[in-house]
Amino acid sequence: MDTPLSTIAVVGLGTMGTGIADVLARAGREVIGIDISDTAAAQAVAALEASTARAVARERITEEERQDVLARFRTFSDLQAAAGADLVIEVVPESYEAKQEVFRALDGIVRPDAILATGTNALSVTRLAADSAHPERVLGLHFFAPVQAMKLVEVVSSVLTDPRAVDAVTRLAQDLGKEPVAVGDRAGFIADGLLFGYLNQAAAMYEAKYASREDIDAAMKLGCGLPMGPLALLDLVGVDTARTVLEAMYAASHDRLHAPAPILKQLSEAGLTGRKAGRGFYTYAAPGSGEVVPDALTPLASADAGGGREIRSVGVAGSGTMASGIAEVFAKAGYAVVLAARSQEKADTAKARIAKSLARSVDKGRMTAEARDTTLALITPAGSLDAFAEVDLAVEAVAEDLAVKQELFGRLDKICKPGAVLATTTSSLPVIACARATSRPQDVIGMHFFNPAPAMKLVEIVRTVLTADDVHATVREVTTKIRKHPVDCGDRAGFIVNALLFPYLNNAVKMVQEHYATLDDIDAAMKLGGGYPMGPFELLDVVGLDVSLAIEQVLHREFRDPGLAPAPLLEHLVAAGCLGRKTGRGFREYARR
């Protein structure tokens, strides 16, 4: 185990095995590719030939270096070829039976000092090691697809694993240019343990017809900055693979959030396993293709064609960052805006904040000075809601307190003209409760902007059971005109984004609370393995732990699922006044400004 890992066997030459072999061969290792399918072996060789040819074309390697890489990769159909390997990495199908068969056979083939690694992303490494004649040399080495691009490697130890084996594969991962994270043997490890619960909830949300597949995916990409939406990602990972991972997670946790959504079973058993089958949640041009093609569920391009009320002027109630940002967005789009606060002074301060924002845009060359002046001229600050008497659309952006919002809607009901649309920007409160505070609930709708409103493209449009069709059509049209992306959802806690995001954040807190992994390792795992722009603890500290706790509490009350109960560690930090960056301490400490 103390010798360099220079000869490495990869058992299973599917997409993952081929990617691992590619990375190893380029890093100067002798690679023995083993697969019982001659076709799979030939495809692996062809894939390496193609990827190295692209590298030559892009002048990343020379032709001579390419030939050296290709010479280091040899394929075989018999496990006996692994006899001289220093390390064997198995990436056969995700089942105990298949993997145990490989490990039992390898016991009689490899040298006593060879390390055996499983590429599983969900199965128990301990259970696989226990069946080996030398359990101390068995560990997990979990790469992420596409292997060539993804930096994360989870190094998984069981209670039986020799630390020298862990050190050896950790050094190997570093030599490959990867960032290894040490984790214990728990279903899903870090990245998949957090990711698949989120994907499962998205599948359940779609199955319940709460929102369309396109809107769920757009919401998470635009609202959270994710590289892919959850349903598109399930198709890429493989619906059957996701189901297998979730089954393993549920067997270990008994958490209902991990119980596979029934639609995953339905799609899997119908052979609609995602991109590899040509159809999953979406339909693709061909099996293996990433090109989505229209099908019976694809929304019509004319879905937003008219039918709404005319909107010429907009009232924005509030004086905080969100209200200022929303007013700026509407004014930039050419709408006359009344910005009303509790006093004229607060309204003037809010307009001054907008002026500073627009000045930064001018300085960065995003808009002209003339456009800035035109935008500012469209905003009228007011110290009273009475200024909303003639607006066509009133948008409230006041404190996230139901009593405050209901009182405000009661006033809007008396002040706004008949036919005016009344919108709330709440992120978690019931829109119907605001609507019932008026005598015209048919005119009330949710219009959830994301912070910072000028930059974030997403708006969740939340209609209640009483919202009129033309009000819904109006807000969709307006959202498009202000250059935002509208997604439709019903009036239930969290809407789309928060309902999927905050349980994921809460589960990350539980991982730390249970001492399974560190803050830094979890944040690194989700950024490097999941493509998240921020790790969960970075994001929690930015959002505010008090805000996060409040949303978790709303979700728990609404859905009554024990898995949604706020993590006690989150509650304790909030009780201690550790609310994140705004207080200088949350999950991490920050320098005071």
C-alpha cells in the first residue's frame, strides 16, 4: 500500500469507467480497462482516441503525447488482467450482487498489497469490504461525471479500511488534479446524500402537477444559479440510477424525503431512464443525445399571447432593498412607478438608493447616462399609499409578516381603483391570506422576485384558487416585458425554489450536526461535485440563519413531514444571535465592517 499507484485497473467501461480511464492515462498511469463486453471496450478506446484528438486540435497536448496516452490504455475481457495492478477501481452496475462478484473474484487475482476501490455512489462500502478476504484494503473512490471536468473525488473509508490505503488514493486523486474529500461510509456520502434528496423532491413536485417540468428546471437555474434544473439532471444521471441511490439512502435513513417518488419507479420500469434511453422527464433527439426535442408536454410558444389587463403605471410599497430593486426594474422597462414608503423621507432614501444603483450601471457601461436620467424620472417617491389611487398594478414588498401584509392589502383594497392588480412579493406566506384581506381576492396574485431584483431573472407567479385568469395573464405579460422569466406555481409554502432549496440546506446542517463531515468539506463537495455556485453554509450565512429558520418552519408546518423539521443546530445558532454575515457570525465568523 506504500508503493506508488502506477498501474491501475478499471473494471467496467461504461461512461464513468471510460472517464476514469481517460483521466488516469493522461496522468501517466498504466491503465488496464476490463469489461466483459467487447463493444464497451471498443467504445472506451474510441472515446479516448476522440478526446485526445480534440486535445491535440486545441494544442493542449502534442500528437506524440497523444500516442503515449493511447499506448498506456489497454483493454481486456477477463479480470485476470488485473493481476499486476496496484489499484483496482470497479465501476460496474450499482448493485451489491454485481459488485460483490467482482470483489470476490479479485481476491484470488490481485497481489496482497493491491488496493480495491468501489466507485459506488450509494451502496455500503463496509458491506462490500466485509465480503472481501482483505477488507482493510477496500475503500470507496467516488468520481463525478463528466470525470474529465469534475474536480471532486469522495474518498470513502469504512471502519475496516487501512489508513495507508486512504493516503495512497488521496495522493492519487491529487496527482490527477482532483480535490479529494474524506468521508465516512454513509448512503450517498456528501454530495449525492444532499443532491438526490433535492432531486427526489423535484420529481415529487412534478408528479403532483404543482409546476411544469420546464418551470421547475428554470426556477432552480435562474433562482439558485445552478448549471442544470433538477429534472434535466435526473435525465442525465439516469432515472434508474437515481432510484437505486434513493432506495439505498432510504434504507439507511428511513427519511421520507429519501423515499423514491413513485414517478421514478414508473419511468424506470417503462424503460424511460433519461438521456441514455432517449426519453425520461424530457424527450431527446436520440438515445444518448443531450438535445431536447418537443413532445406532447412542451408548452406552446403562444402561451403568453395577450388576454391581460393594460398596465401603464405601477405602485411599489416598501422602502427596503427589495422594494427599491423592484421599482428600478419596472422603471427601466418604461413603466411609471410610484414608490411609497411610511414617510416621504424613507421614500426619498429608497429613490436615492436606486440612483446609486443606476450610477454603477453607467460606470460599468451597462446603460447610458441618458437612460439613467429617463429611468429616474419615471420614479415618484411618496410618503403614503394614497399615491396608489391610479396605479394599474400595486406590488407590496414590505416585511415578511403576515399581519403586516394583511393590513397593507386591506388599505390597498380601499385606495386602488377597480381593476387594479394587487401583487405580493412574499417568499413563504400564503398569498390567499393576503387576498382574503381584500374585497376583491380575484385581483390578488403572488409575484415573487429574487434578490437582488435588478440582477435576478426569475419571478415566481403564484395564483390562488381565487385568482382571475386575466390577472394571471396580466402578470405573466408584465413579467416578460420587464425582461424577467416567469414560472407558474400554486399557493403553497415555499413555492418552487424555497420548497426545494431549504430542505437541502437543512439536510446539510444535519450532516454537520451529526459530525459526518465538516463545513468546508460539505461546501467543497457541493461546489465541485454538484456545480453549485455556493456551498450550503456559505449560502446560509448570506441568506441569514434567522430567515432560513423561518422558511424551514413554514415548510414544516405546511407539509407536516418530520424530515422537514429544522435542524436543532440551526435553531441553536439563531437563538444565540449568530445569524450569518449580517451579525459577523453564523456557521463561520466574518470580519466586522
